[in-house]
Amino acid sequence: MDKIIKTLSNDGYFRAYALDATQTVSEAQKRHNTWSSSTVALGRTLIAAQMLGANQKGNDTITVRVQSNGAITMIIAVADTKGNVKGYIKEPNVDYKRGSTGEVLVGDLVGQGWFSVVKDMGLKTPYTGQTPLISGEIGEDLAYYLTTSEQTPSAIGLNVLLNEDETVKVAGGFLVQVMPDAPEKEIAAFESRIQAMPAISKLLQSYDHSKAILDAIYGQDQYKILSESDLAFHCDCSKSRFSDGIQSLGNTEIEKLITENHGAEIICQFCETVYNFSENDLKELIKNDE
């Protein structure tokens, strides 16, 4: 089971989240049948959404949207406060950009565009923040968003590593933030430590990569664990929800579906689940609307 570990430094000046999202990204890859570059881009966006969701409370939801002019033009991920996330990528079959080490590269494929975050906190109008993509690598773009749009300086590392057969080997990352009362001297020292950390791709290959990440961030035994909770790819779609969507089309459009198509098939874009509506199902929707 994937998990997120929330921690605080022993001096109380810094907090960090470490995430293992391997099964989450693997499930997304299977559902959307993504090729390697698309898998990594989608996976990083799912992890970014889970990080932001972990910072929310109650029944809030977070939507992360990456829009760009590259080969990958749109990625959307939606997370709640309970560790659930769903998402999709508009171009699932992208696989042609690798580094000299064989690592999948994302930034050049995403290109220029916007990193947007929508927070639905149950208010009349959701909060929306948006910043330009600075690299297209997702992690750096999330850090820039938090620093610029939410005035919360953050250090972020996230990645998805693949096996030789392109399946997900490991996925995860970290989020580090400074607490409000941290002295400047401590912040400077901590920043130096973060900059000297091994690459996230190397840390993720450790036997217990969550512990390896936290030890690299703080130093061994220099932090306390506040909580551990599960993460998962989970879509809240249902036939009932799509029924409401069909009903909103109005009876005239539903009658067209009956006469022209003899039913309807709807595929959830977030999880690829197929919902079939027979003629009788559609007639029942009309009847219920009368």
C-alpha cells in the first residue's frame, strides 16, 4: 500500500512529507495504457496533487492542471485529503525523449504553458492559482507555484522510475516547507542541506526510500513522525453520476440517443471505466424527469 509520512524536525522549524506512490502511478499506467514518457508525466502530476491534498482539510479537493504547447498538452489530477487521487493525460502514447542514462525526460515534451491549482473548499467559488511552467518537469513547477502563488517557499522532489519493460518500478517524492518561526540562520543551513541531497531518482532506488528521503532531508534521527496514512489511485465515478449528466442534456437529446444510437456508452476520462446505458435505461431517465 502506498503511503505518505508527515514529519517535523526536532527543533520544530521545518516539516516534510515523504510519499511512496508506486502503486498509485502503476494503477494509472494500467488504466490509461500509457507509454513511458506519458507514464512519468502523469505520475509526477498525480504525486504533486497528493502532496497538495495532504495540506488540505475536511472534504476539500485539489485539482492540478498542466497545460502546455509541447507534445504533452494537458495533464489533470484531482486529489482529496484522504490520499485518493485520480487523473488522466491527453496524450497517453508519448515515448521518445530519454537522457544519456536512459532516464525518461519530461520537460521538453511538456514545453511552455501553465501550472494551475484549483482548491474546492466547499465555498461558492473555488480558489484558483496559476503560474507559468518554468521547466515542465512538474516538481520544479509545483515548487515555483507554492513560492509564487501561495508565498510558501518549498523544496520538492518527485519522480517515476520505470523497469526495462516500461512498467512502474518506483514512484514517490518529498515536500519540504519552512515553519513560520524558523530563524534565518537555521533556514540558510537547512537550504544548504537540501541542495546537497542526492538526486530524488537515486533516493527512490533505496530499499526503504521514504526513510532514505527523510534521513537525507533532516539527518538521521533529527525528525519525528507525526502521522502515516495511505495513498491510492481512486476514482469516484459511478453510473448514477453519469445518469445525472445524461439527464441534464434534456429529454430531446436523450430521445435522440435512443432513436439514433439505441443506447449510450460513456467512458470516464479519469479511470477509463465504461458505463453502458441501454434504451430502457435512457427511457427510465426520461420517465424520472416527467
